[in-house]
Amino acid sequence: MVYPADLPYPVPEPHEWADEPEPGVARAFDEAMADVEEGGMVVCQSAEEFDALLAELVAEPHTSPRAS
């Protein structure tokens, strides 16, 4: 087994592997996580449904019925 400390180059931490999301996608994710924390849930049956959901959330700002 090779350990990261034994490699001749730095190995990024797992949280550094992904690029930063686009602002609209980040906003949609934050809103979805807020909904989950409030007890809401969205289930996507396929990658296409998930992509469509993200596109819809990015296109129109999500407003909660409780937001006033």
C-alpha cells in the first residue's frame, strides 16, 4: 500500500478534489439543504431529473412559503 506521505508530490485532501460550483448551482444546493433541514425532501429518479431540477432552481430563485 502506498501512503500519501510517501509520494514525491503533494496529494490534495478529498474536499479539494472538486471545483467550486457555479454561483447558481451553489445557491440551489444551499436552498435544497435548507429545505432538507426543515424536513422537506426531493427525490430524483434519474440523473436527467436531477439535472432538470437544478436547471429550474438556477433559473428562478426559490422562495419558501415562510419567507416574508
